[in-house]
Amino acid sequence: MTNLKRLLEEQEQKNVSGKTKISTIALYLGAKPRPHFPKLRDANGNKLTDPQTGRDMVSEISDGDTYTLSELGTSKIVKIVAISDLPLEVGEAYRIEGLGYDLRSSNMIFVDEDSVIEEMQEV
């Protein structure tokens, strides 16, 4: 294998995100959803930064809303990106699934890929 191929493979492995499969139950407490604007990425999957400000560049088009809930049992903040205008009811429990991050130091779960949010049915 040539050095160039090896370097390209190593770079691809570095760009693999630390996302994990998230599955939890959370309560909706009434926080208003906010529009979500995804970060822009180059062909290799790296975030693009604005050369003037040094901040990550984001899309001008929203890909949905970010909903804020509270995880049952731990009260961790659960943020999930899903389609806009979901009819969530205050005090209801929802099953949250998707790919995202469990940010232990922030006491937060963030799901932004393959998001599923379903109301729990009483048995």
C-alpha cells in the first residue's frame, strides 16, 4: 500500500464521529422548539470555519427544530432534532431514538441524526 493511500485511510478514520445509538424515554416540559441549522462540511466531512470569525459555518436553511425534553430517571437535558411543528404535549412521555452524543460533562443528550420521537402509550 502506498503512503498516500495509507494517509487517506487514516484521515477517513479520524473523521468518523463519536456518535452512538441513543434510546431513552423523556418528558416534554413545555420548552419552545428552536430552529436547527446544520453545520456545513467539506467533501471529507470536516466542519467548515469562517476565516474571519473562526466560528463553524452553518447552513442558511433549517433542517428542522430542536426540541428540549428531560430524561426519566436522570433529569438529563435531551435535545433532539426532528421535523418542525411536532404536536408535543406538556407532561407526556416520549420515546427518543437516533444517533447522537451522550454529553456526560454537560448532563445532556443530543440526538441529531436518524431521529425518532414517539409518544409513549399507556398500557
